[in-house]
Amino acid sequence: MEYHRFAYSTPLRQGEEPNLSKIRDGAAFSELTAPLTKHGYEYGHIIFNPPFNPRKRAESGKECFAFIKPQDLIVLTTRPPLDDLRHGDKRLVRQSSTHLEKQIFAKCREFLAICARSHVQLTKAVGANFKKADLVFQSYKCARLKYFKGLDDLRAKNAPKNSKIAIGFFLRTKAIPEYGCGLMASFGMGGRETLIWNRIVRTRYADWLNRCAFIVGEMNLARIPEAPVTLDFVDQIKVKILLNHPIE
């Protein structure tokens, strides 16, 4: 069994070409490698997702990913950019439009009706009775939670004033369409939040990696050191699991 890193490009300057050495959330990904090894997986490939540019290349078809086997696992530690272009957020992740990305997005859509930098909304299948199923996030300087509401609520509620509440998402599925391999997506709404969340997953919830579920957690990031040398401070962060939806 192999796990493959599904990686997105860092933001590009004007005129800059995508580069495999410049990818997002590498430290967050590394937090999950140790428990994956303990579960019997070996590292396979980086699957690079450069921003799609139809003037320079065609979409990558299924034949480009023939190395993926049904027993393998795709690991994504960047927020999947399902709706970034539609929302128009300044801090967006650009889609690669590959065949594999489309199948991963199709699986994510079963749980995430909207997923953009500033806004996440769960589907009714997982969020019908969840009071924080519709979430709006700060976009400038940090990715803290601003507002939230249930799917049927008319008015959103403000997050506590001056709070530093961040949200983490974890998705583990048995198979994605057309490939049959597993998917694990573990992310926050920003780079720092994603790193902290994956550290928490590794040190407190490593059992998640081996069972299929969609999980939403809340992190209180009020006491983060300004320039930490290690991630030891994460051990003191208070975490509340808000939703733990098993997947058959």
C-alpha cells in the first residue's frame, strides 16, 4: 500500500511558472507521514497540481495516474479549492482541472456544499442537524471563524468577540470515483491553521487515519507564541470535536 501526496502550487508571481519544488502545506503533510507508516503505508509519489492554463497545456487525463492502485491512499493537506474562483477570495487556490482532481472533488462534494477560503458550508447529508454547518472566516491576516449558522437558520451568529477560534476538517473515505483508492483530506482554512490541525490529528487522533469519517473540530488559537521554534505549543491548544460523522 502506498500513500501519495496530492499537492497544490504556492501562489505565483506575475509571469512565474509553476514549480514542483514550490508546493503548499509541506509541514502539515509531514505531520501525517509517521502514523501512515504505522498503518502499513509506504510513501509513493507527489502528485503536483499546477494551476490549469488551457493556453499552455491540455487537461491531464486518467492515463497520467495509472500508478494509483485501489489499495493506495491519496493524502491532501490543503483545503480543496472547490469554489475558490466562484467566490473570488483574494487568497485562493487554483484548480489543476486534472481527471484525478475532478474525482477527488466529486467525493468532497458529498460533504462540502461550498468550500472556499472565506466560506464553508456542509451538505445536508452531514450538516442537517449541526449548528455550525455554514461557516464564514476571516480572510485578512488570519483564518479565524467570524460567523456561523445552521443550514436552516436565517441569521448567522457571531463568533465570540476577540476570539481566536479556528476550524479543522478531516475526511477519510474508502474510495474515490473511477480510481477506487482511498482519500484522506485534513485541512484548516489557512496555512498556519492547517499545520496546527494536522499536528493535533497526529498526536491526539491518529486512529482517524484508519477509519472512514467526516470530522469537524474547533481549535482555540488564543495563545500561540509569536515565533515558535517547534510545534510543542500545540499540545496546550484546546480542541473540541464538533461533528464526527461515520462513513459506511
